[in-house]
Amino acid sequence: MSIQDIIEGKKQWRAHVARVEALPRDYRIVYKEMQKYLLKVGPVDLPDGPLLPGIVTFFEEGVAAGKGVLELIGTDVAAFCDDLVKDSPTYADLYQQSLHGEPGAAEK
């Protein structure tokens, strides 16, 4: 990874944070809770993947439609997040594999 890649990554992250901060307060609160949850149990490719920017886009569309955040995702934030990552390998999956000593788990 070169210095240019690091700088570009920081620019993209700052732009992402600015989009989150532009959301209404209730959306920001839910987004931050989702982010915390996904960082604990989310997909392995979360930092570089499209999931977090996709959530912000989904929320921006909800704001534009005049909907409340709970109208979009429901009252169970964790269940909504679990549904988003149901087909993605997660850190929890890797941890479970390492506990059970499955072949190749140590290599991941």
C-alpha cells in the first residue's frame, strides 16, 4: 500500500463521515449503532466494502422520502444488520472456525 493509497483512503473516509454527519440526528444515532455492531460481528471486508456507504445511501433516500429511520429498518437494529451480512463471511464465523479447529482456519 503506497502513501497515495493511504491518502485516497482517508479522503474517501472523510467524505463518508461528512455524509453521515449530514443525516438527521435519529439517522446518525442508528447509523453509529449499526457501525459499532457491524465492526464487532460484520463481514471481513467491511472496511473496504460497499456496505457502510450503501447504508448511508439507503438512509439518504429515506430522508428524501420523508421516512423515519425506524420505518426503514424496523426496531431491531441487530436483526437488520444480521440480514445485511447473512451471506458474507464474518469475523464471528472465522472465530468459530478457529475454535473448532477446522482445516485452513489458521490461514485466514
